[in-house]
Amino acid sequence: MGAVITPQLVDVVDTFTAERSYSSGSSRHLTVCQVERWGLRLEHPTPEDPFADSEVTWLLPEAGLRLTHQRPRSRHARGGPSVLTAVRVQHDSRTWRTTDLLLGLAVPGGTTARIVRSEEFAAAVAGQVLRPSDADMALRTVHRTLEEISLHRHDLGAWLAAHGIFEPWPPL
């Protein structure tokens, strides 16, 4: 069974109303929506997810990445990997728009990062859902980031610090 080709996924965050709108037409109120010197910090509960209590997302426009972590519902549960996804970010004083480039890295922490969503990415490229320039940007971004993270022994905290971001990841 092949990957399903989807239209481009564009999320829009309104920093004044703390609302995130998805391509699907749905929207979600954010409990945290804070512009930082390095990008945008977001958090929202995930009541529909039986395993995750909330999702934390950082948009890193200079790196062309979205960093996501799902906090487990049970404090005894082991958290899943953080995911770095290649995105195109456009923003002004009120609105942050991200276009998902459908390729990313799962970084479990303490072990090797791995490329994820490659089948979906390949299907989007073959189906011309992603423009060639976006596909090239996604490949360059993910490979550059994988190399940088490996130089930091797959430690996201060290990688973030090298980018001038000293807040703990995942946030407490």
C-alpha cells in the first residue's frame, strides 16, 4: 500500500487570540502562545489522544524547523521521541504561517535520530503536491539538522544551545 498524497498542510497561529488553525479547517485554543527571540513557543492540551496529555511545539524559523514533543498522560509513562519537521515559516507581528514540508527527524534522546515521513514526502514530490524548491529545502534542512544533531551526540538540548536557545527541552 502506497502513501496517501495530501494537499499541502498549512497551519496558521494567531498570536493575539492564541489560536492555531489547521488546513483541515479545525482550530485549537493554545494554552501557551509566546513569541520568543528564537521563534514561537506553543502548547495545547490533547484530549482526543489517549496517550498524550498535551503537545509542545517550538517554531524555529531560522532553522526552518518545527520541534514537537507530546507529553504523556501518565507521569509513569515513557515519553515518545521529539520530532523535528522541516517547515517553511512566514510571520508578521500577529500571524505565524507554517507549511509542512513532510520530512523530519525523530529524536528519541540518547539514541540515534532517524528520518521520518519519507514515504509521505516521496508521494508528495511524485504527486507534485510539494514544489521542487520546497522538496529541495526539506531535504537540505533535514540532512543538515541530522548532521548537526549527530555532532551533538543526538542531544537536543546541546543542539538547541548551539543555536542560542538555552531553555530546557522538552519543557518541564
